[in-house]
Amino acid sequence: AQKVTQAQTEISVVEKEDVTLDCVYETRDTTYYLFWYKQPPSGELVFLIRRNSFDEQNEISGRYSWNFQKSTSSFNFTITASQVVDSAVYFCALSESTAGNKLTFGGGTRVLVKP
Amino acid sequence: GAGVSQSPSNKVTEKGKDVELRCDPISGHTALYWYRQSLGQGLEFLIYFQGNSAPDKSGLPSDRFSAERTGGSVSTLTIQRTQQEDSAVYLCASSYRLSSDTQYFGPGTRLTVL
């Protein structure tokens, strides 16, 4: 069965600090997809990134970067030079090709960026 | 273009009443998903549709929950004889195809059962 663990429940940083969110997953499939979503105080889940299991290249998008390591079953997310607008709950999720693409979410990490 | 829309945004009901929640997916998206977000259970999958059929209903918590999708577009999630533990935010998502495509979420319906 698939499982996603986000061990950090809440992280508090001061603006301009970097913050890394951990995500560890479990799956028996060889083909799977990993996602990060952001849920700001408004409540709507906003898609950030999708990676497939065959692409271990790290990715950078502006102040966001992702580190995918199959050897440790991790897909970590770093926000560089955090801003107050980054305050939100961040969810890591997994879908398996054999499970109809339904998402299994981690418990989420609340990030609070203080000015 | 327009995103996923859900209605109502908030619903307060009395225990034992039936409720219907509506989801309008992104135009052209063939796959539609329902999830529930509650304090105790986090984000959990309920059901998904490919076109009008629902291959996986495994996440529906009880037979009081049902969902349908007509015309390959709008979906309705119905909860009969609501209980207080049904209180949650119900989220709908859609994707272009079933296989691996990114799911885009609507704003959710907050259901409160008194």
C-alpha cells in the first residue's frame, strides 16, 4: 500500500531564511508520480510540481527547488529566501500507475514565515 | 480558462438530513476526483470518475455516501442521513486524463453537521 510521511508538522522561520520540507514515500510500484501542493489560508490546494519515478533530476523554479532521491524514497522541497506569502500548509502526495491516479497525501507541513 | 468550481462553498445541515455537493470540472477534463479533508483524517480519497463511470469507490466511508457524474462533466456527491463525523471540507479535482495527469483542485465545500 502506498504511504506518504511528512514528519514535520510545523516550521517557523524568519523572512529570508531558507526552509526545507521533508517527504518520504512508500510504494511497491515501479511507475509512480510525486506531487507537491500548497494550501494557503484561503484553503484552495495549489499545484506546485509533479515528478515521475523515472526522472530523478532535481528541479528549480524561482525560489522553489525539489530534490528527488529514489534511493531514500524522498522528495524534499526547499523554499529559498522565504517570504511572508509562503506561509501555508504544504502537502506531498503520491499516485501509483496501478491505482487509477488517486492521490495519497502526507499529513502536511505548516510553514509560518514571520516578517 | 475557468478552474474547478464547487457549490455550495459552505453548507450547514442538521444531523440526519441529506446533502448534495456539486463539482464542475475544468472543461475538457475527463477524470474527476472527490477527496475529503478533516482535522482528524487529513486529506483522503473518496472516489474517482473516468467519464461517467466510477472504477474506484474504495474511499467512500459508508453506504450513506454516493456520487454520480452525468454527461462526462458535472458530478454530485450525496451524503444521506448526515452524521456529525461527516463534517469536513469536501474537495473536488479534475485532470485531463486518468493516467498520471496533474489534478487541479476546486475551492471545496465546507460541510458542518450540527
